[in-house]
Amino acid sequence: MRTRLVLSSARLLDPGTGTFLPETALAVSESGRIAALGDDREMRALADRTTEVIDLRGAVVTAGLVDGHLHPVTGADLTHGLDLSRCADLADVRDALAVAVRALDRGDWLFAWGLDPNVFGDQPVSTAPFDTVLAGVPAFLLLFDAHSALASRRALELAGVDGPRTFDQASAEVVCDESGRPTGLLQEDAACELVERVAPRPTHQERRDRLAAALRAMAAAGLTGGHVMDANGESLALLAALDEAGELPLRLRVAPWCQPGTDAGGVRALIARQGTGGALWRVDGVKLFMDGTIDNGTAWLERPDCHGESTHAFWPDPTAYTDIVGELHRAGVPTATHAIGDAAVRHALDAVQKARAQEDSGVRHRIEHIETVPDDTLHRFADLGVVASMQPTHCCDFTRADHTDNWSRRLGEERASRAWRCRDLWDSGATVVLGSDWPIAPFPPLGVMAGARHRRPTRDLSLPPHAPEQALTALEALRGMTVNAAFAAHEEHEAGRIAPGHRADLTVLADNPLTVPATELPNLPVVLTTVDGKVTFRSATTA
């Protein structure tokens, strides 16, 4: 079989053991699999005139880095507009909005994203602080967690939203003041859609171009794959179009949503979609939600937060969620459940336990986020074989070590001290997978691994870490985006390691990510990325 690619003069890092393999080169077959490992001379001998041969000059090759939780299509849409993520207070937000408004034509919409609720301090999250600067302007400001947004007075007027609404999603809400007038805060996607559906939408070509650009940036950051946690709208059609054109630089595993109100026919349709896809993407799993977010008061906690909020599940009837998990389990479909609060995590684990009691199979279910859980929950992940999917940079960048942030204040000291228990879950035997949840947090995987190790705010690494006892080691962080990501996808036989027969999805770095200090890791140059043995990113210095 023809050799597609040879990488030579390399240091081959095994993410399973953290050691370098004795070989210095590898060859990739036309099938996109690693055909052989050996020394430079042996591997070069397998090349012919059609083989791409790359001298890596001592760079480090590891199994391709995989983001365990991201939203590339949604993210490419949501991050098109004004970036408010660097705003530290209300004055910063007003200044940024004023500049953007001056650039608008009359009647244009203003879209913004990344708004941190901490800028409001002790004030309610609402559009009131921005009413003057946004007067007459239809504006949609997405909060950082993408579970809520602020709509300006003009946007609400255009959408006909003038009071409270009722939704199938129990956590969804048009937040209103005591007089019943909307404050501008829209909780969860059902409420946000009231305004989004009257706002101008990008064309198919614009969405395709934005997605392609975002995926290229991911490849340049060292990603070779991702577990995609939505398939909304024309997401699958966009992925298919890029794949068919040879423009998909990542291998993507997609889990469509199952929302409250999904009937038996809807569940059967989700089951029927499993396994569909193309060369580099496929539908594999179903995403469900058990709650919202702590910052918005829409999580499901065992005790209310300091505002008396976060008291109920996303599903009006949580038993309906349990029944659907059971049906998917019996069909062999893995589930990924968004569960942030302790009550939500406990219910999701209970649902898996009930499903396994009825039919014990090899289906690997997972829970996403797991932001605060008590001790008695930890061991259940390993006991039930449930994967713990964590986003450590959320802890780094959206909370503070002194618990003065919105998330911590809402929870109180006891629960805030149980933030993102990556170490405790790992030590209890759980398989921990790491991801960014982009666009909620930046997608560069070296930053995600660094955050798992240092747990400090990435904007100012001199600040103290939040719960440093929950940090992972350098090797554990690497495994969280290689070996464990492969296991979560039931692909450990063909992914996550550098071995003959495994996919040639590879990330090449200028130095060893296990010895580079955590605070310096995000700046480690990415030399090369390959998917199926095809180069998806090459630095300017690579031969």
C-alpha cells in the first residue's frame, strides 16, 4: 500500500505513559492509518515520489488533541460580532457598545457576545445600564455562558416581547420586573429565540465561510478532533458541505439535542440518525440538558442559591428525561447530559443507574460540566462507567479564588469550595475528558490543558488559583484530550495513541508539553497537525 506521509527526526510522545517511544519516525498509509514506526532511514525507505516527507527537526509528536466539548457551528455564528469578553465593568461595556453603535447604519442590529455577569456586581443583570447607549438600537448581547442574553428595548419591541412567557423548558424565562415589564434578560435558548428569530440571519455561504475559518483556526491551535455537542439548524449540512469539499480539518463526533417535549417519534428519529455522516464527521450520541447555569440561577441545586434560585430541573418532568435516557441506552445510543448543579448531576447518574439495571451494555454515557458536586457523588462516575466531561478554564476565568465572583456568591462557601473537582473525580476512578465548550471559553487545547494544571485566571496568571488541590498533572491533562477522549468515543482501539493501525490524527509541538511549565504551555508553538495523515496545519518553519 502506498505511503501517504512520513514524519522523521521526531520525538514520539506516548500520552498513555508520558514517555517517548524509542522510534524517531513514522509512516502513514494511504488509508490514513499509522503503518509503521521506526528510525528515520527505515521510514524514509517506505516513501515513494508521491509521499510527503516532513523533517520535524526534533519536534514532539503526540496523538491528536481532541476537544471533549465544543460547538463549532454555533460558535462560528455567535462569535461574529462585538466581543465583550474583555470588559471588566459596566463602564467598559458601555464604552464598547458606544463605539459599535456609532459604526452602525440606521436600523442595523448590534450583536455582541462574551458578556460576563460579574460586570454587574450586585446589580441585577438587565439592559438598564445600557438603555441610553442602545436607545433605538435593536441589540442582542449574549452572556458568556450562551444560556442567556440581553435584548435591548428596541429588539424586544421588534420581537413583540412585552411580558412573561411560558416554555417547555422549565428554566427558560423572559425575566420581568415587578410591573411585568421585561428587563431585557432572556434565560435559556427558548426565550432567546423569541428575539433571535426576528433578527437578521447570515446567509448559508456566510455561515459556511465562518465555520471553515473557525475550524482552520482550531487546526492551527493543535486540534485534530472534537466532540460536538449540538446539531442545530443546518449544522450537519454545513459539516457535510465542508467534508465533501475536502475542507473539514477536524474529525468531529456530533451529538444532536433532545429537548423537553420530545415525543416518541422524536426519540426514534434521534436513534435513526446515529452513525450517519461523512469521511470526517458522524452522528454518535445524543445531548440532553438537566439544568441551566449557576450564574443565571437556572442550575438545579439540592439547596437554593443565595437568591433563592436554581431550584428546579430543565425538564418540567425529570422522569421524562430518565425514560428517554433508558430508551436511548437500550438502543445502544450514548448520551451526554449537561448537568452543572449537584441535583442535576445526581439525577443524571440515577438515570444511568436505572438504565443499566434494566439492561447492562457497553454504552458509555457521559455528564458534561459537573461544576459542583458533593463527596458522595464522586465514586458513582466510576461505578456506573459514566465519563466526566470537564471544562477547567471555566473555573479559571469565570470564578475567583476568594469567592467574590457571581458563581461563588450564589453558591456560598461550602458549595463554591467544591468547584470543578477534576482531581477528586480522577482519583475516584472516573474517566475525565477535557474540553473548552467553545465559544464559552477559548478553544486552543494547550490553554485548556494549562488551565487544568494551574487553575489561575488566564488574563492574570499572577492571581491565586481557585482550588489548586483540584489541579491535574501535566500527563493527566494530556490524557484528558487524547487517551480519555478516545475512550469516551469508544475509539480507544484506533485513536488516542501513537501505534501502528491507529489513525494518523497527530499534533506536533515544538517541545514536550509535559515539561513546559503550565503557565507557559499556551504559548508553546504548534508545528504541524494532521488528520488521516493529511496535513491540516503547517507552521511557517516546517519543512
